[in-house]
Amino acid sequence: MRQVPTQNVPLAWPRAIGVLIGLVGLVVLGMAGSFVAMVEIWWRSETFAHGFLIAPIALYLVYRKRDALQRLAPRPTFWAVPLLFGCGAVWSLARLVDVAVIEQAAAVAMLPLVVWAVLGTAVVRVLLFPLAYLFFMVPVGEGLIPPLMDFTARFTVGAIRLVGIPVFVEGTFFSIPSGNWSVVEGCSGVRYLIASVALGALYTYLSFKSWVRRLCFMGLFIVVPIIANGMRAFMIVMIAHFSDMKLALGVDHFIYGWVFFGLVMFLLFTLGLFFQEADAETSSGAEAKSGAATPNRRPSGRLALITPWAAGAVVALWPGLMWIQSGPDNEVGDWQLALPEQFSGYRRARSSFTTWVPAYQNPDQERHFWFRRGDDWIGVYLARYASQRQNAELINSQNQWVPQKHPEWQQVARSAHMPASVVALKSVSQGVLRSPSQRLLVWSWDSFGAWHGASPYVGKLMNAYQQLRHGNDEGIGILVYTPIEGDEGAARERLAGAANVLVQALEPLD
């Protein structure tokens, strides 16, 4: 092995960059649906609006490495091709079952992999952070909203009690003498956390060489915004409380939040100045020397020739297969469900006993049933998705029991529950809803063929299995609900009886 003469480098780079641009374009075009979906989320969501800046920042970081790159010669690396193949398979499977986050992450992962395939290991070693930074384009983090809401509510309530103000709590809703409050999605702090992580990663990379300092400060950029958001929520409640509910309630509520977040970031940046390592990015010189001492392994002439072509074939393979596999959506058809007119003493009723209606998005068909036995009531809601597609899929965060800021109903509790008395039912999501005049106990689960359960992850896998084996992706969302009057255990028994009937009634749809 010998060092590549520097005078040969300028001849290699133009051709390599041309091939790379072609492959990147092939990725973007072949997986255009994934990239367009990401851009749409950036455009409509303040939480992920920073996505527009990620690619320009990554390109700027690459530009800063130009001196180190000039000392290297690009060498195709065939080992990237199998990884491209696997990444494409993950993208296809995620697209098949509409798991947008994994689909988009796999599409973005193809970009550093084609860079590795065309330019080689030594170049990728120099560009490791800019390439990794591209993953901040993926709109991920909405799954953190429920736990962050719970933390913010507990933190705020604990702080209120510390200052001696009486507070009544139910879930993420609480009341103090001056008014009622609730921690909604916008109060979870997830947008502050995601922005802080993206900004903190860039700041620690540019400011520190030591991995210990980088990891410590990244920990601060994660932990501090979470705690600061709890303090922000507490301060908003206190400002409103001591101003007789005149301040921090309207638009100033949000302005105050972003001003507070800016102050927190400023304090973190200022703290970093005391630990900043001089000229942290001069490590590029060391990278260049390292790359010059151990240049990319030169593959055999034939392997070097076929690597870009193999990468291009793999990149084009999976979008092509998805295009071939795509066909017309499942026909909605007529949906007949044979629920009995009566069971266990309950008889079908013609009108509802509650004003609550679930907020499922764009089902192909939906059904409402109500059953009554004396003063006991049971409600059943079924949402059928004959064909899963964007904005019309069963497992979707937009399918909610109660939308945020509903004028009448509030969801005060929700947790996983294992109903031992319903053998065919793996799990349910159990929760409590309340209105000024009524409280409801709700069970919900999903049905894909013979599988009935509440786990969204297992549900997605069963959806994929059903598509691959039976060629359809029909799914049904099931909710059963009953009033809570005194003993919640009695309400659970009523729901268990209804769940047994429903599971048996859905068996013909397998």
C-alpha cells in the first residue's frame, strides 16, 4: 500500500463528485415521496421547522473540511453497497406499513451511504459529523409528547405545592384557587427539546474536541430544556395567578415561552465558553494527516469500476419494486358486521347515552352501537380502514379519543391494560374521559386479521404480515366505553363482556 500522490487528486475529485451528484439525485427522485413528506412536515409544524436549515448547515460543515479533503483521493468502497441494499429494504417495509419515521430515516440514511460508496472510508471519516447531522432532517420526537406532558404537569404541580398554593390534580389537568389549567401538547416542551438537541449537537461539535466534553454538554442540552420547560410552565401559572388571570394567557403565553427558551440557550452557550477548546475544528488537520497516512484502500480495478454502478442499481431497485408492487387500493365494499341485538341481558339501543364521539381521521367506514341493560350502558365505536394510506391509516397519532382543547370533554388518564378475561385480546388502551356531567371508562384496541391488541408496534408488524401473506392491509379500530358510576371495577367488567362479544363478531373478517 502506498500513499496517493497529491498531484493525482484534482483529477479524481471532479469525476467522483459528478458520480456522487448523480447517485444523490437518484436517491432523492426514487424516494421523492419520503422527502416531500418531510418537507411538508417542516412547513406546517413549528416543532420541525429547523429541518429547512439542516442540509445547508451540513454543506457548510463539509466546506469547512475542504483542506482536509484536498489531501485525500476518493476511492469507491464496495462495502457500502450491501448496507445500501439493507437500508432500501427497511425503507420499503416501512413504506409498505406506513411507518413514516422509519421510512424517512431510511431515505436519509441512503445519502451518507452513497457518499461512502463513491468517496470511500477515509473521506467519510473526515465528513462523519456533517453526514450524521443530516438525520436531524427526520421529523422524529412526537412520541416524547405524552411523557413530557406528564413530567411538566408533575413538575408544575410540585412547584405550586412548594409555594403553599392548594391544587387539585387529575392527570394533566389541575386547578388552583384562581383558575383551571391543563398541560396540552404545546406545553410539553418537545419543540424546545428537539431544537435544543439539534442546536446543541452543532455547538458541541464546533466548540469542543474532547468527546467527554461533547457528551457532557450534549447531556446539558437534553436535560436543561426539559427542566426549564417545567419552570416555564410554573412561572406562567404564577404570573397568571398573581395578576388575577390577566397576564400570560394569550399570545404572550407563547412569546414568553420562546423568550425563555432563548435565554436558556444563551446561558448554555455562555457556560460553554468557559470550557471551549481553542480552535476545536483545527482537528481537521489531524484528520487530513490521518487520512494521508492511511488512504482509502484501493479496491481491485474491476471492483472499483462496478461499485458506483452497483450502488446506483441498489438505489433504484427498491423504489422500482415498490412501484411494481403498488396496485389499486382495497375496495371499500359493503361492510357487514353481525353484532347481536342482545347479549348478557343488554339490548341494542337506538340512541346514545353520551355526547362523546372519538376523533378518528378519515376511516373508510365507521359504525356506532349502543347497548342498554337497565341503567347500565355500553357504547361501541368501530373505524374501518380498508386500505392504509397517508392521513387515512389506523395506527396514527392523529386518531384521538379527545382532541386538544375540546370544549366539553377531557382525557384525564390513559394506560395499557391486560384484560385477562378476554383470551383473544392481547392488550387494550384503557383511559378515563370526563365532561362537566359525565365520566367514561374507555377501552380501545386494533384488529388486523386474527390479531387484536393495542401495541402500535406489534400492530404495524401484523399489518405488514397481512399485506405480504394475504395482499390486503385492512384494519379496524375498536373502542368500547361505559359510564363510571361509583366502582370503576364494575365498569371494567361491563367492558370485558362487550370485548368478548366484539372479538367473536370480528372473527369472520380474518
